[in-house]
Amino acid sequence: LGYGVLPVPCTPGTHELTCVTWRPRGSWRERLSRGVLGGGPQLRSPEAATLGAADRFRLRTESSGCVRLLLGVLPRN
């Protein structure tokens, strides 16, 4: 589980993109629970994490890997 933000290209064609993901670190109990049961802590409002750096600097996070996307873009009008 993790969160990531990636801009969608405006140019037509096929694009290979890599999105770096992260997740909230949580307390030691939450990390132990994630290791045993899966899941983990979630953001109450994920939209707030994408708005600005001022809201994100207080978050304690850890990397959760990368997601590779093959995205086809078709222009309209």
C-alpha cells in the first residue's frame, strides 16, 4: 500500500512512466501490525497530501517502492 503523484503527459502516444510511492510510517505498533496482518496506517484525507509542500512536511513517511505505468494518451478535439 502506498501513495504517489504523477503528472499525466499531454502529448499523444504511449508513455512509460515511473511513479515513486510512499506510505505513512505510523507508530511501532502500527508497523508491527502491518508486518503481521498486512494493511497499515492510511491518510485521513489523501487530497491534502497533493496540494502543497506546507501540508506534507509534518508527515512521517517511508518509501514503498515504485510503480511502472505504460500509459496511452489519445487527444480529444
